[in-house]
Amino acid sequence: MSELILKDLILKTDDFTLLSNGVFKEGVHLITGKIGSGKTTLSLALAGLLKAEKGVIEYKEIENILLSMQFPEYHLTKTTVEAEIISWGLNSKQILEITNLKGKENYDPIRLSRGELKRLHLACILSKNPDLLILDEPFSTLDLVWKENFCKNPDIRKKITIIFTHEQSVLPKTDFIWEIQDGKLEYLGHVPDCLENWKRAPEYIKIALKKGVTPDNIRLEDTLEALCRIQD
């Protein structure tokens, strides 16, 4: 079974120092934290693109790693939308259909809107099958419809998926929750057992917990279903 193990990992920048320990098992992991807390820095380190000050990152049965950075233009390698899709080794017609970009296959990807470019990139990266998938702010620039489409995508649930986000409205089904607080990565636990300890939980979850209701998961629909049960 694949595992990502962090042992006394220390990351430093001019603005902060981040200490990380823990084990990422197979499943979907959500990491939350305020802007500037070190989410992007940690994502780069886990992908092997940033050297740590100290500590160890151990990849157990992990051979393939994919990182989705917050700004999709960083990933572009081709000058047309179709060529960009093909560069991922994917069927261009299928991806154009999924992303609603038919008719724009000959566009320079830079000509796409930020939302269009983001959903093109996410469609490509989620069509692959890495041992470790790291998504840094995957919701940025997506509108509500495409955020929901992303959350419903079954390809999110691969071996180890780590999502870094400060999104508070639309979230995918999640197995484990982590938080970055005061310069330290903290493992809160398995969903739903850990929800009461989640300081940056969406407001709808906090409301449910105050009513004595624990949702089965972190999506809005999970909370609504839980609240409806107490009214029946």
C-alpha cells in the first residue's frame, strides 16, 4: 500500500517556518490553512520540487507523482488547446467534450479565460493515474458549476490525493483532514470523527455541530442530509 511519510520536515521561507510530521495513506486528504500559511510551499516539497531545510520525505510504493499548481499557465507546454491535451497522452475529443471547449481546439491556451484554462488543466491531470496526486488550490478561478463538477469527478479518489485549499463552500468527499496552524501541519483525523476539531471548517459544518449533528462527510449535501435526519 502506498504511503507518504513526513519525518520532522522543516520548510523555511522569508515569511515563515513550517514543521510537518505525519503519514498520508491511500485516500483523499484535505489540507486547510489561511493564505500565507505554507500550503503551496508544502505542496512543492511533497512533489520533490523544493528542498527542505531539514527532515525526510519518504515515498513508500510511490513511483508516479503529479502536481497541479494553483496557476494552470505554469503547466502549459504547447501552443494550441488540442496539442496541449495530446501532450498529456489523452484523447483530445474526449477532453474537449468534458471541458465544454469544443470549437476552441486551435486556440492558444493563453487565449482561454482563467476558468476555461483551469478546467482544461484539471481535466487533463485527473485523467492520469499517479500514485500521488497533489492539487494546490484546485478551485481557484472555477465558477460554482465547475467546482461542483470537480468535486463529483471520480478520478479524484485515486491512491493518495492531497488537496490544499482555503475553499469554504464547495468541497469533495474527503477521507482525512489536516490543518496548518501556527507554523505546524496537524493531522486532525478521519472524517467524520475529526470534524469537531476542525478549526477552519465551513460555516455549515460548524452550524450542524452546534446543533449536535455530525455530518457523514464535509460536503454541503452531507450536512443538509444530517440536519434533515434530526427533523424526521
